[in-house]
Amino acid sequence: MAEKPIITKFEFTEFEYTLQDMTRDYNGFNLVYEKGSTLTMKQSVMQVHTSMGITGELLSAMPHTLPILAPYLIGKNALERERIYQDTKRALRQQARMGIAQVDIALWDIAGKYYNAPIWELLGGHIRPLPCYASTPHGDHNGGLDCPEAYADFAEQCLEMGYPAFKIHGWGQSLVDLEIANIHAVGKRVGGKMDLMLDPACELETFGDTVKVGWACDEERFFWLEDPYKDGGISQFAHRKLRQIIKTPLLQTEHVRTLEPHVDFALADATDYLRGDIGYDGITGVMKLAHAAEGLGLDIEMHGPGPAQRHVMTSLRNTNYYEMGLVHPKCEGTVSNVAYTNYEDGLHAVDDKGCVYAPTGPGLGVELNWDYIRAHQTGHFVIA
Ligand SMILES: [Mg+2]
């Protein structure tokens, strides 16, 4: 038998980067535009080292559960992803199973490097154009995306750039009338020319607010409505009720973890599309969701941009759009633009048809910009 890569240690390198012209809105969570502001952000590189010198690496904060997982993982064959997924899923049942994903993605990167193949090839995928939706930050009150006219202008700009779809993240604080005006402004401007989605990101205060916003989405024939209100995106009962009242397809399950609750959500008639979040469920977990969705005749939509999302999406039939976000007309900046030498996301990272492609190198197929990371390093941590 050929030599196998045995996990030997975990290493984290934390670094800083800055976002220009961005700030946080009223609640301190949502990133919004503000000219002249800078936000200092932190990110880490997680590295999983093996006995063969193959290292799995990805951008990720250190999972707080890693000290629980590390004694189990060290000494394991890194290629045994399924067994490790099942064992860690059980082990972290009291920690909301956070941390499974980071380990799993690193193991896929190791597998790709071990077999000298991109992850999508191990998944049986093929390279194809991945159509993107331009996904905005939340609305601001600072001269950026601060009114329906500004959103409509930006949607039109994205359409002209080739984007086939556009997703609104609206304002915080449940500004229902403004949200509805925005749906109509964007719908009237570009509806019928590109697919439109709305993601209030659970900001709407009540179920009633959600019904009103949903009726507006119906009028403009939105492609989906996502996580509208403050149940936090997890009530199966409420979203089944909502589906009985509005016509716009719902995209739920960004905020439920692992396979079984996703399937339960779909079987409860509480969503039309499934959401796959690789940052929570890993590549192994999201492939299970994708195949479960396929078995129900449904589509799965990946949350957020990133190399792992591209590898998975290019390996599936039953998916529609890549989330290119968060993109804004007046500022551009995501961590990927500084952290990699051969990969980027952002408003201008698409081709003239609004598409991107999966990386083709081994594993995740991305190279980290260690010059930048070391020059901006703020912390370092090893578990061996
Ligand atoms: Mg969302």
C-alpha cells in the first residue's frame, strides 16, 4: 500500500487586513459603506500538517472546538474524510458541530495535493462557467447604497458588466416601506433582464413585515426570498405558512447545520431551495446536502464566494448561481484580494458573461500570499 498522509499538527497564522470606505451599521454586525472609513479585519490561515509533508491550508479563524478535536485527529489518516466527518459530527454535538467544516476542507485540500488533482476532479466535476449574482452589502445611510435609486443604478451597472443576477441585502432595523420601494425600483429597472433576489438577512422584525415584503417580491417576480425575518431563518412552521401566502420561492437553511435538519426543512414544505454553507458543513457535508436536494428534485445554492464553493458548484448539476459578494459600486475589497496570489473574488472578478471558474491546481488550487500574510501577522498558534 502506498504511504498515507498522517495528520501531525495544526498551525494558525493570524493576520490583519483593511477594508477601505467600509464601516459597521447600527448593530455593529453589518458591514456598510462609509466614505473615508477604514475597518481593520482579522483572518487566519489554518494549516493541517501531515507526515508526508503535504499540508492542507485554508483561510479560517481557529475553530474554538479544535482543542477538543485535535487529540482525536492527530495520528489519523487524512484521506479518511468520511469517517472523520462522522466522528467529529458526533463529538461536537454539544458545540453546534462548529469546526467540522474547517477540518474537512483542509482534508480535501490534502487529498487533492496527494492525488495531484483539483478537488472538483475528485468529486467527478468538470470545468464550466459558474454564473454569478452580484450580492450587495447591507444598505447604508451614507451616500452609497442609501436609496432605491442607488440600488437600481447598481443593478443596471452589474447587468451591463454581464451579471445574470443581482441580490439585494437591504437595510437594517426593519425599514419595511423602504425595503418594498427598493424591490419595486430594482424590479422596474432590470426585472426580466436578470434574476433578482432579496436577502434581508433576518433583519425584518415580524412575520407580518415578511408577508408585505414577500408580496412586493411576488409583484416583481423575484427569483428567491432568503432568510427574511427574525426567527433567524430556522422556523419550519413559519416558512411553510409563508409559502402558503406568497408565491416567490424561498431559500432557507443557511442557518441550520448538517444533513438531517436540512432534509427536515425541505420535507416540512418550508423552503424551495436548499442553502449549502461550506464554512459550516464542509465539502463533505454540503455534497451530502446537494445529493439529498437532488433526490427531492430541488436545487442547492452555495453561500458566499470562495475557492471551495467553486469546486463544489462545478461538480453539481442542481445549482444555479455563485454568490459574488459582497460587492458595492463605490468600494471593492475582500480578503481574497490580499490573501491569495492566484485567486480573487470581487465585483470585477467575473468575465463578460458574469461567470467565474473553479481553480485548476491540486487541492483547493489556490496559493496564499505569504509575503502579505507574514508582513501583517498578528498571532501564531500551534497544536501538535
Ligand atoms: Mg444569506
